Amino acid sequence: MSGTHFLRHGWRRALPAVAIVAVCLGATACTPDTTRARVEADVPRTFANSYALSEQLQGHSATRPDVTSTECHSSVNPTQDSGPGSWACDLTYTVDGKQEKTELLVLIDQLGCYQALGEKRDATITDQATGAVLPDPKQGFDGCYDVYDGRTSVSKK
Amino acid sequence: MSSTASLDTPTATASHLTQRRPGVGAVYGVELGKLVRQTKVRVIGLVMVAAPWVFILLVLHQDRLPLETLYGRYLKTTGFATPMVVLVVAAQWLLPLIASFISGDMFSSDDNHGTYKTILTRSVARGSVFWGKVLAALSATIVVVLAIGASALLAGLVCVGGQDFISVGGTLVSPGAAFADVAVSWLSVLPGVIGFAALALCVSILTRNSVLGVVVPVVVGLVCQMYMFLNAWDTVRHLMLNWTMIAWRGLLDDPSYTAPLVRGLGVAAVYTVVFLALGYLVFRSRDVKEG
């Protein structure tokens, strides 16, 4: 089959395949990438890592907090906790035997990544290794989550 | 059908001549040489390789960090953050542009100069010309992309240092493992870049126009990138070449996940095969006697 023949007549044969792809797209388009379950799974883990990183960069022992509860809600979606935009996350954690709370503003993009900002988002630390003054990782950190995992719950309480 | 077919008659003389025809390798060598000698390719290569050095030096001479960009907050913490920030920015706009610049006039330049008549009617099989040009374009694109990554890594290590790296999940990574993370991240965008190059090659063949060969893939890339930033159907976003170029984030997370990369490889392969097959079909049936 020549190229021009294919271009003239081949598209008719490709129509069923295109239709199948369109149906599949329509069927799966309702599953959002950003769900409450994904946010609540990733934010506390990355917060704990960033807390430990902050301590390490300052030359302290790598104290890793134990996050005991997390509650995140979308600030832009009134019907369900899903989709990119601004989210609010309340975390309760224990560090050195003391219980603490923090509220994070989580700015989530369309690509499954976010920037989390603490209450003292302008706080800085000094990196003991380089002497550079850096934004405190536990007051502002980035993270990404797997948009193909099974955490699809979007319930809004 | 072109006059190439007339040379393929099964006579002893013709088959003898066919055996002595230069193959894909010869075309590849010639086309790669032509690309390397092009001023635009040299200039793009030099500018892109120099850009990460200018970028990190500017960052180090200011107080603020690009916090809105992934890894931007760690630019002064570790030199390994430099190639990652460059990758985040380049994957959005620059890499599709580079692929289009190199591949967009690969075929149409011979149309414009009327040189197909001389190479296709006498010495080289049509398939060899096609695959030689395709491989040369893809090789040059891959070399330029990896050169940018290597330059960015070197710039970070020289200007900031080889301190521990930080994973996407916020954990420390040793410098040895960081080398692997940076290398894997840059290698993971190549399938998407090759997809854009295949689109540029296809447009170059279909339109026989160098400007369209460069502009159309760039515009397609920009439109896809704009869709990526819209709060629209996520499933459609997952089927775009740009999406495959951010799959490295999963590899650098802690714990890491590979689903975006695996799916991205499939998407990029489909784009590449479709565009190259379409280009090949049209190129094979082209009447080169028209010039």
C-alpha cells in the first residue's frame, strides 16, 4: 500500500480504533490525579523527611518526627477533596516525646507535585556544611505523588 | 513510482550495483556531518551548554531562590540541584524546541535544494536515505540534550559543590547515588524528545517546508504544555509527550515509583512509531523527478 493510498483510504480503517480510544478516555477521565488520599499519604511523609533534613543541615542529630494524624482539604473544590490548587493540611506529630501541631498551606499543581508552606514560611537556617543561608526545609518543602496508585478517595468531611 | 524502483530490476548487473550501493551507515555519516557543520546547530549547542553556568552563577549572586520550581530551594545546598532545575525548565520548552530545530528541515532542505534527484535516482536506496537521515537527526538531538545535562551537572558541582543530594521526598542521597539519579533523570526525557523529533521529521517530509518543519512541532509542544497547566482532563494530559518528560520525578521520590515512566515510554513509543511510519510511507511514494 503506497503512502498516498494510505492517506486517502487508511483513515477509515483507523476510525474504530480512534473511537475505542475516545471511549476509554471518556471512561477514565473522571478519575482525578489529585485526590485527598494521595495528598494525605504524601504530605506527612515528606514533612517528616524535611524536618529531619532541616535538623541535619543545621548540624543537629537527624530527628525525625512521628506524624500521628493528618487532615487535608481542598480550598478550591467545594464538592470533593480533589484537583490541583490550594489545600490546607493539619498535621499532629510527636518529636522528642513532645506533641506538636502544624498547619500547612499546600499549593498543588496539575502535574502531581506540590509546594507545602508552614506557618513560618520565611524562616531560614544556616547550612553548616556550606555556610549558605537557606529557606528552612521544614517550613517549606516540595513533593510529588504517584498519580497512578490506588489512592483514589476524594471524600470531603 | 520513482526511478529508484527501476534500478531494482533483478538483472545481474543491477544486483551487483545494488550490493555496492552505500547503505544507511554512509547516509548517516554524511547527514551527521552536514548537521555538525550547520551554524544553527553549533550556535544552539553552545548557547544551551553555556546557559546552566550563567544560570547558577546568577542564582549564587542573589539572595532569593526560585522556590516555585522543583529543586529550586536546594540550588545553594547541593550542586546536584542545578541539573535538576535546568531539566524542569528545559523539559517544558527547550527540549521540544531543540528537537524541532535539528530535525525540522532534515528532509525539506533537500527538497528546497532539489538534491533528492541526484541521491535517490542514482546511488542510494530510498530506505537508506530515510533511515540515515532519521538516525542522524535523532543522534544529534540526543547528543545536544545530554550535553546540556552534563554541562548543568558540571556547573553545579564546580559552582556549588558535590554535597549530598536531596530526593523529591526530602531524604538525603549520597553523592555517588546522586550521579545516578541525575543521569537517569536526563536519560528518562529522551523518549519524549525523540517523539518531538519524529514529529518534526514527519512534518518536514509532509510539507517539504523547513519553516513548517521547525514551527509546527514547537507550536504543538507549546499547546500541549499549555494544556498541561490547565485544570482539564488528567487522562488527556497523560497521553502527551510533555507528560513523559516529567516521569523522572517518580524515580527520584522516596519511596520511588516507576508507573509514570513505564507508561510514558509507551506513549512516546507510539508517537515515534506513528510519525516515522507516516513519514516513511510518504517519503517512499514521493516522485523525486519533480524535485
